[in-house]
Amino acid sequence: MNNTEVADILARMADILAIQGESLHRIMAYRKAAENVAALSRPVEEMWQADELRAIPGIGKTLEAKIDELMRSGRIGAYERLREQVPDGVVALLQVPDVGPKRAALFWKELGVEGVASLEKAARAGRLQTLPGMGAKSEQKVLAGIEALKRLSGRTLLGVALPLAETMLGALLEVPGVVLATPAGSLRRKRETVGDLDLLVAAEDPEPVMARFRELPQVEEVLLSGSTKTAIRTAEGFQVDLRVLEPQRWGTALQYFTGSQAHNIHLRQLALERGFSLSEYALHREEGDVLCSTEEEVYSALGLPTIPPELREDRGEIEAALASRLPDLVEVDDLKGDFQFHTTRSDGHNSLLEMAQAARAAGL
DNA sequence: GCCGTTTTCGGCCCGACTGTTTTCAGTCG
Ligand SMILES: Nc1nc2c(ncn2[C@H]2C[C@H](O)[C@@H](COP(=O)(O)OP(=O)(O)OP(=O)(O)O)O2)c(=O)[nH]1
Ligand SMILES: [Mg+2]
Ligand SMILES: [Mg+2]
């Protein structure tokens, strides 16, 4: 039983508990445990053998016992029972954008929907809008979500996402009043794959920026658009999120939108311990808000050195920063050469000479 | 369900947008 398999089970337990209407904090506990098991650098089985499961953040007495049961018997009784109570197809509904645990439960219990295909049928037949809290518009959004799911599910390589981001940012930078425009989210953290594109823009007046964004040629569908945030979907089914805030809030805004979610939550907890409440708008204090125009100011106000985006996954970087023990990362400038590349002699796109010249031009 | 140099119980990050709502739940970032 490997780490991914264990994490997947915990995450599925979280999903089922959510559909059952369990306490949000209990659900979060399962999710957090799942994330931390997935992020482990050692096999969870090895930690189990060494009786070290409790050293994993988010694994307490109960989840330790469940993982122990899984390692011993290959199953978790509690998980088997949950799966008997909520069919897999109902859990699968959560993959549809705009369908969360409440709606999944509603569609299942009221209409007998037990999968995405049957949800589509119900929506096309106009049955969703008969439900409490639902209407014609919500029903259409669910249908659009199912279509998007068919076009693209899963993550996109950084190298594919980055050029698209640069193109869109270039267009937004042309809008009068735009001061700064940059990639954020997993793109800025340089994750190998990204779930969507997150773009951040600084401007006093957000409306012209939002208007331009909604009309970019890549936009197939506008998902939502307000005064600080717009989300669109491309023809490929790829989502792009844009946030626009005033330049004087750039520091807190960039910190927020760079994430990760887990890093943000941890940093916000630290802020609370320091007498602040941290949001994308400011460091809020009783005496009044502190606006930060740079990320350095945000981290510094919390007593931390600025943490490189690549490390912001809540995998110990905040503790390391507190102890002034952040690792010295390898930067592009540290590269002296490249001993492994392909040329036209095999499946590369350039000749050996071209590669050598490009390397020299790059200072390698 | 987890966790603790203020806590072993009672908190758990903070906010935007939409639709259906008559005051806010749901979903998402
Ligand atoms: N404080 C806070 N920030 C969040 C939360 N969810 C998302 N964010 C911030 C941090 C994220 O990096 C950023 C963009 O959200 P995304 O959902 O696009 O996540 P991210 O880009 O990190 O990963 P992705 O590759 O898109 O799956 O928004 C949240 O629940 N709380
Ligand atoms: Mg993202
Ligand atoms: Mg996003």
C-alpha cells in the first residue's frame, strides 16, 4: 500500500463525509491528513513499521489506527461502511464544477442521480431546477460544468501553461492604468503541473482590466466576473482566474494568490498569533490596517524572511523560516552547464552546433 | 479529527461571486 493509495482513501473518506453533511473541520482534518501523506518523502508503510505514523502532521490517534488497520488487513472498516452508504458515482459528481457536497447529496437523494451521466440526463430534462435552491441558471451552469469536464480533466504541464499565461498577461499590460501583471498560484510556485492559470494585476480601476480579460481571443466562456475577480474557460476547457487589486496592496495580494492554500492557512494562523489578521487586502490590526506593497513587507511583519514561492507548500518552510533555516536554493545563475540534451542526431529539434551556441549565449 | 511556550477543550484562514434568497447558502479561490 503506497502513499498515494493511502492518501486517496483518506481524501475519499473526506468527500463521503462531506456529502453526508459532517462537520467541516472534521472533513478538513481528513483532507489535510491526505495531503500530508501524499507529500511524504518516505513510504508511509515504512513509517508504520517504525511506529512513526503520529509524526505525520494531521495524523492523530484515530487516523493512526485506521492506517494501521489498512496496513495489517488491506482495508479500513470505516471506509468500507462509508462506501456502502454513498455510492462511488455520487462522489464522482464532485468533479463537476459548481457541484459541491450539498448539491451532490441533493441530486442523489431527490433525483436518484448516481453519476455524471445521469446528472447530465436530469439537467437536460430540466429536473435540477425543480430542486430547492436551484433554478434555471444553476442548471445551465451544471451542464456547462459537465461539458468542461469532458473536454479537460486533470492537470497541465507548466511548460504548456506558461506561454499561455505570458500571452494573456501581455494583453492585460496594454490596458491603461495597469501597473503590474504577473503569474500567481502554482504557476509562480513552479509546480511541474498546474490545475489552472492564476493571474494577478495591479490597477486602481479594475473595470477596464476585467473588460479586456473577458474579451481575449482565448476566452470561450466567462464563468464569473466581479470587481476584483474574473474567471474564464478556454476552448480547451482550461480555467484562467484573474484578480485585480490596487498597487498599494500588491504585497498581500501576491502573497495570497501565490499560495499554496496550505501555506496561506499556516501563515494566517501565524499572523493571528502575532496579533494580525492576514488577507489579500492587508495585515489587519486593532489599531488599523497595515498595507504592504511588497511580499517582503508581509513576511517581515510576521518576523520571517521572504520564503521563495517554490517552497510555499506548508511542508516545513514556515518553521524553517522562523528558525532562519531556509535552504539555499539552486538558482538559474548557479548553472554552469548542461551535460544532457538531445540534438537532431536523435529526436532533438536543433543541431549539436546550435545547442552549443545557445549554451554559450546563455553563459553556460 | 487534530492540536497545544497563553489551551487537553474549543477552537480550526479569510474572502469573492452567484443565484435564489428575503437575508444567505453554496461553491470556489
Ligand atoms: N487563504 C486562502 N487562499 C487560497 C485558498 N484557496 C486558494 N487560495 C489561494 C492560494 C492558491 O495558490 C491561489 C490559487 O488557487 P488555485 O485553486 O488555483 O490553487 P493553485 O494555483 O495553488 O494550484 P492548482 O495548480 O491551480 O491546483 O489562491 C483558500 O482556501 N484560502
Ligand atoms: Mg491555480
Ligand atoms: Mg485558480
